[in-house]
Amino acid sequence: MNAFLTKAAAVLRDPMIRRRILFTISALVIFQFLASIPIPGVDKLRLASFFAQNEFLGLLNVFSGGGLSNLSIVMLGVSPYITASIIMNLFTMMSPKLKQMYQEEGEAGRKKFSQYARIATVPLAIISAFGFILLLEQQGVVPALGLLSLITNVMIIVGGTMVLLWIGELITEFGIGNGVSLIIFAGIVSGLPSALSQKFISFTQADLPLYIFLVAFAALIIYAVVYVTEAERPVPVTYAKRVRGNKVYGGVSTYLPLRLTQAGVIPIIFALSILLFPQLILNALSKLTIQGAVGDFINSASQFILNALADQRIYGAAYFVLVFLFTYFYTAVTFDPDSISKNLQQNGAFIAGVRPGEATSDFLSKIILRITFTGALFLGIIAILPLVLQGIFPQIGSIAIGGTALLIVVSVILDLIKKIDGQISMREY
């Protein structure tokens, strides 16, 4: 407690950190304001009924901070950018030039990589906006739109997505923490008061033991998430002694920290995007009235996939597998054992008992494969845990985003604390 108060006092004393925190809060308030501005002509009763019948849209609503449930101008949130980032990361596995730009060109390369992802966001946002408006028209949530009205609404929605992305980048540059992650975090937190109030209204004394169990279980899961997120596998590294003139350099021992969850919360977000984006397109395709055999095939195939994903067991299995695979994939993209081995060798460092060069690279690859398996398994279990609890205790209602939301919230808070610590340390130096 004393450490927390000391840190809080240090934050309040530093004008630069105060400005950064206030800028972040102001940007998130603007984001919530934008999420409350609806597009024209929305039937709120039909909209509420439509969302009640489509639980998977609640997951997409997380990324828009409630903007989707209001059909706001930022209804797509940052999901098109996340999908574009997934595509760009896939391309790094196929294009050596992109991989070199992302991993070896430093900050300039990462900025160029992010610029490509922003450019790819625009067509993805256009496709998503068009498909979603078409789906809403068929459900009667919005009136039938002419060509000009349709283009106008698509432009408004795409513009809202790009404004939201711009706000996220401003937070990253002038605020504290990662802007996109904080926008998702704000979306989750903004929905907590209404969710808790609904649970409170429907609460009965018979539910008390179940609620006590869920609160205790949630505390245990939060502890596990924090523990696994912060867990590291230290690899001992020794720097060789070098004599220059009358001075001896090196000879010190340190360690290389390998995170158990090297990919962080990114696999969860990637898996959600992969599950949600096709569902949105398939929902629109299943309602299309295309004549002939091609139309029948498209409608039947779309409906078959949607019915399969509506099964909680199939959905949970697909969710778990995607999270598991994306954990390995993102770790492979961000962690390059060859580059680390080369850097160690150039700096006169070595791992005890392992030859420099290729042997060191193979040694690091084996370690990261083993620890990533544990991290991927943990992330997959956390992702599907709410679905399991809902199956065991149907009376608790829908908590389909519980595990994902919890993991994102905890990860973002931990990252935010580290960024604030870094700012405090920098000011002290």
C-alpha cells in the first residue's frame, strides 16, 4: 500500500505525466461521446431485438465501446484495423521483405508497417460497413436506403473508424499506453455498470451462493492471469571478458527474459476478429436473394456455417483452436531467435554450455516452443472458460465475453502500470 501511495504521489507531482494521463482520459471521453452518436433512421426497438437474438455481436460490440449496439458513427470500432493487422502479419510469413521491415529496420520499419495496416483498414471497413448495413436493412433496423444514402452511411461509418484509429494513435503518442488497446479497454469498462445493474435487479437470495462462488472464482482467475502474464523463463547469459588498454570489460552474468505469454492478449483479439468478421459477411450473404444454382449454393453454405457456429460446442472449440494457433503464430512473428543469437554473438555474449550462432538459435527456439505451449493452452482455456461456466450454470445468463474481457482488462492495466513506471523512472534519471 505504501508503494502504491508513493507511486501515486510521484505521478501527481510530475506535470508531464499528469498531462499525459489527462490527455488519455480526455481522448477516451471523446471516444465514448462518438459512440453515443447514432447514424440516421435507426429503429431502436428492432435494434434491441436484433441484438438479443445475436449473441456474437456482443463480442464485436466490445471493440466499438458500445457503439455497435447504438449503431453509432463508430459502430465498427477498431475491428477493421485489427483484421488488417492480422493480414499484414500473415504477409510477413510469406514476404521476406515485409518480415525484414518489421523485425530488423527498427522503429522506422514498424512505422511503415503500421502505415500499410492503416491503408488496408479502409477497404476492410468499407466491406464491413456495407455488409452490416445490408444486414440491418433486411432485419428492418434501418429503412431501405437508396444508392446515395447507402454510400453516405458507408462513408460516415468508415470515417468514424478512421477517426477512432487516429484517436488511438494520439493516445499512444501523447498519452499513456497503447491507444488501440485502451479503446478496447474503455469499451469493456463502459459496459460494466449496465451489466452489473441488470444482475442486481434480477438478483434473488437463492442466487447468493452462486454469486459468491463466481466472485471468488473471478478473483482466482484474475490472480492466475496476472501470474501467467508476468511469468518469465530466464535464460542465463554471460558476457566475455575483453581487455582494452589497462581496463577489463565484460565478464558479467545476466539473463534473457522469455515471457510465458510472449504474444500477450493479441491472440485473443485476432481469434475474435477471425470468428466475427466472416460471421458478419455470412449473415449478409445468407439473406441475399440471388437467383439460380449459385444463389442457392451461397445461401445454403452461409446458413450451414452460421448454424454450426451457433452451436456453443463448435464455437468454443473453434475459439480455443484459433487462440492456440494465433499464440504460436504471433510469437513466431515477433520473436526471432536468429536475430537474438546474432546480437548476442556481436556483443560478445553467450549462453553457458551452448555454442554461439546456430546452436544458440536452436536452443532459444526449443525453449520458446515449450513455454509458448503452456501460454497458448492457458489463453485458450481462459477464452472458453465463460462458455463452460454458462453451460454448467445456465442461470447466470450470457457471459460470452467474460473471459476475453477479463484477460484484455488485466493485460491493459498491467501494461499501463509498466508504462507509468517507465515514465516515473525516466523523470528520475
